[in-house]
Amino acid sequence: MGTAIFALPFILNDDFMKCWCLHPQAKNFGLLMLRLAVGAVFMYHGWLKLADMGATAGFFASQGIPLAVVAAWVVALVEFIGGIAMVLGVHVKTFSLLLAINMIVALLVVHIRMPYVAAELPLVLLGAVLALYGMGAGEWRLMQKECVCEMKKQ
């Protein structure tokens, strides 16, 4: 019973605004907003890396990352495609995990040597993708089945 994203204007009625925290769609609204914000940031940063792959690979090499060219492509594609997946609500748990790994590595390899202010965005993004991993995409997503595997009952 998934509600389409296009239903958003219809839920913002008087009842929703009177007590939004108790509205049955408040969780879905919050998860959609989180996915849109996180997805936009990752798409943007992934696109920046893809647009100048030479500079991206050079930066990765300067940080001592092995196989810098391969790592640069992997990171750029995970960020860009993962951002699109977040916005659309497709394979959110899978991409949340990949993006969390990406942020942990970025924090440990690059941002740990910088002032705290340089680590704020990666820390916030890490928290956001971990929240999406735990909560899922919500009902307002393109792909209605969140998990592609079937869990066997024991």
C-alpha cells in the first residue's frame, strides 16, 4: 500500500498541519525529505568527481589511496548513482550501506587530518545514510519492495 510521491500536496491539509507529528504519513514525509536532501548532496559530489576524473584520481593518489584511478571511479559512481537511488527510493538500504562505507573511509583517510569543520558534512551524511539504512526508504518510493532477498522463516 505505497503512496505515490505525487500525493504529497494532498496530505498537507488542515488535519496534517494541526498535529503533524501524529499524522500517519509524517514518517514517510520525513524519510522522503531526508532522501531528497541526502540524494541531492551525493549526486552533486559524485558528479563533481565524474566531471574531472583526472583531478579526482590525482587527489586520491595524493592521499595514498591504492589503485587511485579505480578507487576514484568506484567512489564517484557510488556517490552519483547512490544519490539518484536515494531520490527515487530504489535500493535505499543497499546504497545507504555503500555510502556509509564511503563516508567512513573519507573520514578516516582524508578528514581526520583536517580541522573538525572539514569533517562536519561527512559526519552528517554518515548519520543520515545510517538512519536511512535503519529506517528504510519509507512508503513514498519508486520501488515498493525494499529488500530484494527473501528471508526464510526459521
